[in-house]
Amino acid sequence: MTATMSAAGSAALLAGLPGIGPNRLAELLADDDPEAVWQLVVAGRVDDPHAEAWAAVARAADPAAEAARYAEAEVRVLTRADAAYPAVLAADLAPPGVLFARGELSALETPRVAIVGTRRCTGTGAGFARELGRELATAGVGVVSGLALGIDGAAHRGVLDAAGVSWAAPIGVVGCGLDVPYPARHRPLWDAVGERGVLLSEAPLGARPAPWRFPARNRIIAALADLVVVVESHAAGGSLLTVTEAIGRGIEVLAVPGSVRNPAAAGTNQLLAEGCHPVTAADDILVALGMVPGGRRSAAERRPAPDDDGRRVLEAFDWEPATLEQLVLRTGLALGVLALSVQQLLDAGWIMAQGSWYERVPSVP
């Protein structure tokens, strides 16, 4: 086994020590290479209340076998001593002591925007997050998010929608092991992000999601971003933790306006009241990045224009979810004609589907 593999195995085992957190792990690895630190742990010679328990665990572990396990899982193990460790994280206020990566780290070489928001989002919020993901990826901007339910997952689905025309890949940052998709229903999304972009975590393989891991994960999302965009957030939403991390790093935060009657927009509206710039289109984000001077065609203008039947269907929604049966009654179209029109609108991104319900995706001014 090469020295690099030995270091990888030692680093992965250090990250999995019982009771160790991100700060303590970073402290242990601040001055020494992982192999040297691991030998100190095995000998019980680290200054830590857990030293005895760690030594008992370490004596039964094998760095070589651990390195082989990660290689088989196609997960890279990186410390700040590695040349491949992302420079943007190495320069951060709180860089991960050990970073696990699946996919292509080159995904981090583009401008990057974090899109975050509540798990309990509205259909309109999810649709707009998906639209932003698609538009930003097409413009060459990497989208960073946490692969959670709601806004996070919608943003990354938008990036994947841009496959074939996308100039940028999705970047997922998660709060558990890269072999433990969470939520479980997002396994296909995890796999797609890992195949087309990169998945990152500071949790070792097998680590289950735990409440403390997600605030720690949020600091990495903020650290990777050139801008943070909040699509929907409740007044005390977890995405506001990412906002706090961004502000502490001097990273600009933008927010999507929402109805004052929508509790899922309470947090974003408060951010706007506090002075954050609004986002009503992907162009607002691109201008904030300095990528366009303005005047860029809107997302709506780049969508294939709906035909007469399509416009009739869009008008029938009145910005409320509807079933096919309801749309038949509202439009007077035959079911076959309506079904074809609905499919065309779905393909063009004018509407989105949630089970048997359909909802209009906001157009951009």
C-alpha cells in the first residue's frame, strides 16, 4: 500500500472515532499527517478525554483495510495536506479536517451558488428552485445544495434537467456518510449528482444522519458558495443557519420574495426586510455574480412558447394546483388533447407534476 493510501485509511478512521466532532478532528490534524496522528491515538497519547476509548477502538482497526474499503466505494479521502483538497475550503474559517468526495472535484472549478430553503416548501417554491437550478447550470454556474427534501432537492433536479446543455455540474454536501442516502427516497438523486457532479461530506462511510451534523454541513455549503440564495424559509428555518454561516464569511445572501400569507416565505421576506437583494429570476443571480451586465433573456423567453391549447391550459391553473379532471372542466378540451398539451408544458418547464396534481411554474418577468 502506498503512503497516500495509508494516510487515507488513517484519516478515515480518525473521522470515525466515537465522539469526535469537526472541530476536534481539525485540531488533531492541524500540524501532523494522518498516519502520525493515528499512531498517537493507537498509543493513547493524545490529549483528549476520549483518549482511552479511542485507543481501544484504534487497536482493533486496520488503516490498510479502511483505505481499500473507500477505494472500493469510489470515495476519495482528503485532508488539507492533499493537493486535491478544494482550495476554497482550505482557506475557510473552519475547513473540514477530513473531506470525503464521490464524483469529480472539477465541479468546483466554476462559479458557485448555494440554493437553500425549507423542506416544507410550496409547489411554487419547489418549481422556482428547479427553474433556478436549470437556468444557472445552463449559464455555467455550479449549484451547491444539501440534497434535502424540498428546495434543496428541487434545485439539483433543475441542474440535472439541464443535462446536454449544462455547462456546470451539481455539487451536493450532505450530513452523513456518502453510502447512507438521506432521505432514503433521494437515493436516485444522490446517485445522479455523484455521477454528473460531486458529493461531499465530512462524515465517514456508514455515518448515520444526526441532528448535529446538519448545522456543521451548512457551514460547508456556505463556504463553497460565491452567493447564497434562499428560495423559501420559515421564520426559524434551518436554511437560515446557512445564511448565518454565509454572513460570517462575508458571502452575499439573496432571497426570493414570497406572499406575506405564505409561512414558508416568512424567513425570506424577513431577509429582504433586512436588506438582502431580491431574486425574481436567474438573471438577478448572474448579475450579482458579475457574469452578465443585464439584459439577458429571461427563463420564460428561452422556454418553447406554448401553443394555443397550452396557453389555454396555463390560464386555467390560476396559480393553484389542479388535476387533469379539473383542467378538462376549466378548458373544455378533450381529455386526449389536454393530456398531450399538459405533457408538452411539462417538457418545456411551464408546469410541474406532484402525483396526480399539476402546478404552474412561475414565469420570469
